[in-house]
Amino acid sequence: MHAAQTLSGTIPAAARLDKALAELTELSRERVKALIADGKVLIDGQAATSPSAKAKAGSSFSIHIPPPDNPQALPQDIPIVTVFEDEHLIVVDKPAGMVVHPAAGNPDGTLVNALLHHCGGSLSGIGGVARPGIVHRIDKDTSGLLVVAKSDAAHEGLARQFADHSLERAYLAVCGGHPRPAQGTIDEKLGRSDANRKKMAVLPRNSSRGKHAVTHYKTIERLDHSALIECRLETGRTHQVRVHLASIGHALLGDPVYGRDPAPLRPILKSLGFGRQALHAAILGFIHPVTGNQCRFSSELPDDMRELIDQIGHSNR
């Protein structure tokens, strides 16, 4: 059984309380709201009562996180590709099509279900009852590397690195068209779209909503009506690569939400049955939160993206 945990610190700048605490701790805003409602959040020694209250710069905070209930997710014997594992964490190479943790519409068959079986229940409880061990996510239809915490110490240490953006994360993607310049930086705020709350969108820089997001891209290979590019993330926002690239007119091939595939490539995508965004988490680097060792892992492009690139590269130009 995992012990209770207390997170504490100082709020650096005035902001809405739940937003400030979520950004400082990597807890979700919904989790922060629930903890406030349960009287688990202290501001300057007093119990916080409203998630929307204005937090003052310099105020101290303390968040008491009770031990998690038994995980709602059940262990399932689902094959996973393990890249690295020790007593504190596990790095897996997630296939496209696998959801990371149970949620509405995906109650099982997820990476968490597989990990509960593989690890025998040894996953950090800080992630909550539905997503034990989960420090970060990649989309269902994105493939590639993911680190999962097996101990609370690893979870806390990894969460700090995600919060201060000190990890190395690089994605390989196939986008429509040829980005100009061939390499560059997209520095645009991201938040929920006003038109569709299920989608993310680039927001005005002066908007009070959204989060700062930075993506560095570099063209690796020019393909027919498309390009293989590498994207390195300074931040890790929801759908960041997909939205940022779409915002400069180079949406990912196969992306059903943010893109429209170039007409000349649609027959190829259809013949291959390629129905997901062409995005792969290829490199993941971090400091091991317990041993202090530098860890760096890489994953080759999966077969479906290799076949896509091969077919596009040899199509008529």
C-alpha cells in the first residue's frame, strides 16, 4: 500500500489557485479541485475553499495527497515491449492504437492494464486510481517511448523533470508539404478550441487561457508532397506537435482531427489503410530520479510509418 504524500512550495506569481497548483505540481486541475474540496490544500496554513480563488505571489502551499484506493484498472495479459526496467521505473515502446490509461470509452485493454499484469501491481500510486504510475501520456494513435513510475520516489522525480521541461523528447513525424524554412521553432500558446472543446488550438499570445508551448522542428527528408521531420519538445502540451505543425500549414499525414492529407497522397494512404497520425515518440532522455544516472532511449520507426515513407518516396513526382 502506498503512503500518503505531501507536496509543498511557494506560488511564484499571482494566478487562479487550481491553475497555479496544477502547473507547479503536475497534478491535473481536476485533481487539484477535488483535493481542495476535500480540504487537503492549505494556503499560508489555511484550508483553501475555492479553486477559482486568486493565489497571491509568495504564498506557501501544502497539498496532502491521501493513499490511493485500489486501482480500478484490472491486470490484463497484454504484450508490451519493454525497453528498460528496474525496481523504480519502466520504459515501454507503445504501439499505435493502444490507449495509455482507462477512461470513458476505453475501460480496459490499455497500457495501464498491461503494466499492472507485467509489474504485478508494483506501480506508483500517485497517478491516482485509474492511472497508476503514469507520469506523462502519448496519444492513442501515436507510437513510441513512454516512461512509467513503479515507485513513488520515481514518480515524484520524473514529475519534477516534466514540470521543468528538462527531459529530452524527440518525435519523428511525416507532415504534408515541405516546411519552409526547413527547420525552425514554433512558439505558440495552446489551449482548448472555442469551436470544439475536444480539440486543441493555437491561442493569441495575450490570451489569459492556454499554456506556453515550444516545438523545434527539422526536416530530415523531403518526400513526395510531404516530409519526414524531427520535432523536439521544450514543453509537453496536449496534441502539441499535431497542433503546432497544422498551424504552419503542415499537418501530420493521417491526422483525422487537425489535418487534411494532400490529394496526391490520399490513394497511397487509403491503399495502406493508414488511419492514424504519422507520429512516433522516437527519443526519450532523462535523469534517473533515484540513481541519478543519465538515461537515454531510442525507438526505430514502426513498420507502418516505414512502409508509408517507402511508398511516398517512390511515388510519381
